Amino acid sequence: MSAHRVAVSLPRIGVTIGHAPQKLKTGGIEPSRRARLEVLRRIVTRTVREERAELKWNRAVEARPYLERLIQLGVERGPLDEYTAEMMEWWLPEKDLITKMHEVIVPRFQDRDSPFTSLFRLPPQRLQQFIQNKREVWKRYDIGVLEIDGNPFPQIQADRVDQSESILDVLLADALRNHQKNLQEKLDTPKKSQ
Amino acid sequence: MNEARARIIINLRLSMDSLMRVFSHRSPPPSFGFACDVGAHPSSTAQNLPMTYGSVREMIDDFSIVFGVPKYRTSKPKKVTRKFSFTRLLQPIDNLVTCPACSNIHPSDTICDACYAKVHQLTSEIKKKMMQYNPYVGEKQDKEVYVKFRGEPDAPAAVVKGKRVLEIEKERPTWFKKLTLKE
């Protein structure tokens, strides 16, 4: 089945697709388009297994649209579709993850629209890159947290707590209300010069 | 360049003439003979050219090829000092904000890493419980996960229906909200 014919029938995914070329390299594979797909496949597999993964920021940004598209295929076309089965089989090499995708993750988003994932950015961290003989090499990394919504873990960013009952808000609202009342009284009072 | 070369050859002939006056009793050596032969070819044009440099500008133009080279060698300590100077290593960060929950300082385009550390720790514990299944004997992650902490009463059956219950051996933190039917 032609991928373009399938993609036309799907709605647009709701995350940003980056257009800057990213160097996605991995050990053992020569840097190429195939190596890039291998890196993305590992990230998608890991995110589906764990539902929340910490990655380098550029890799997280690059892998997020592919994860969105995979979940969208499951939601829109179902597990019996030929193209969906092919894509699931390629992007999730472990077969129990395909089961998890169809029975756990896809039912979460049956009545929801894209985006199905969240991406958070952490401050740059200085992590140990490798140890060479007696030297340790450290490097600063931009870290991103990629997660599938509806996971059982605690929320990364707490919901906005309603602060309207706090004493500061009460006093400030009172002051603003009094100020507005004074302005209204000034407007209602006729001017003496007229 | 040809003009400069001709002028250099003319000056060389002048110096050779002075040398020959001193050793007039001997014939010129073979190397000088080659120079005489080279100088002999533009003899017709040599008479028209000036015998010495006409001005300082011409002299400077001739020597301009030696102006673009360094005078001193930069030592390694000076290079390293320039490379790792404080103006390169220490750069001010001007987009810092304060976290409203824990007052930690972090860049404005990132989330607070102190708040995330608690979430990260609890997430790791739940992940360990989640991954304790054996796919080789047919166990699968085919159910939703419900997290139950120590000291909690059993949740109503409508919430946990069909879910896989993970039991954590510690109390529920105050910032991890409980799952309810509203979600």
C-alpha cells in the first residue's frame, strides 16, 4: 500500500516537525539515513515500553512526530489495517509491545485528538561521556523528557493551583475593586465648572 | 615581476663589476658566468631601465612579500591561556526564573530540575515495578497500570477494573494525586 495514499487520509499530527538536520549517530552503524532510522526506532520502542523516557533534547524533538504518527495509525485505522500492522511491526520490534500498543495505549486516545505525547525540557546537565584510561570526559547535554499522555507516573508539571483564595489575591482584588469604584464615582459626579 | 627581476640582475652586475676590479688577474667563476649570460639577454632593454630604485615606494613594493608573516612564535601557554580564558568559560545567563513551588532557579525555557528530581525518583520506582514481567513465558504489558501505595485502602473496583495493580512499599507523597473516577 502506498504510504502517501495512507497519509492523505489521516489528520495532521499536532506536534512540531523539526526541519533542521539532526546528527543521529549510533555506535556500530555508519552514519546514514538507515542509522538515523535505527536511532529513531530505538527511541520509539523505548518510549512505548516505558511510557516516559529521558533523552537528548534534539533526539526527543526528532522522534516525537514518529511516535505521534504511530499512535495515530492505531487510533484512526485500527489493528487490522495492513499498513498499520506493517508500521507497528517495523517500529516496535518486540511483539509484546505491539500488544501493549493496541490494548493499552491506543484505547486511551480513542476519543482524543493529537497530540498524544508531551515533551519537557530540563536544564542542561553535565554528564560523564566516557572514561579513557585514567581520564574522565564530561560533557553538557540538553535533556528532554518524552512521555505518552495518560501514563501512571506522577505528573511532571503540576496543575495550576487555584490561588483565588489566598490572602494576597483577596487583598489585591479588593484594592482593584475599590479603585474602580472611586473612578466610577468621579465619573458620575457632575463637574462644577459646567 | 620581470621588471623587478631585471633590476635585481642589474644590481648583481654592478656588484660583480666591483668584485672583478679587485680580482682582475683571474677570470670570473662559472656561476658568475651564468649570471653574465642571463644578464646579457636583456642587454638592449637594460640600457633603457634605471640603474637603481627610483623611489621608496618601488623598494617597498619589492619587499612587500615579506610583510604577511608573523614576527614572533606564539608559545603553547599563551595559546592555552587565550583558549580557556574566563571570557570564554564564564558567560552570564540572563533568562533565569524562580520556580513558584520550590524557589529553585532555572532557565525560563526549561522546567524546574529540583521539582523534577522527586518525580524522577518515584517514576523510577514505578518503572521497576512495571518492568517486572517475563515476556519469555507469555507475560505481556496488556493492561493499564494502577499504582497502590502502602497504607492505602483498596481502591473501589470501578477504578481498578481490569487494571494491573502495582504495590509500592512506601507512603503516597502528598504531591501525587490519587486516581479517581472523574479522570
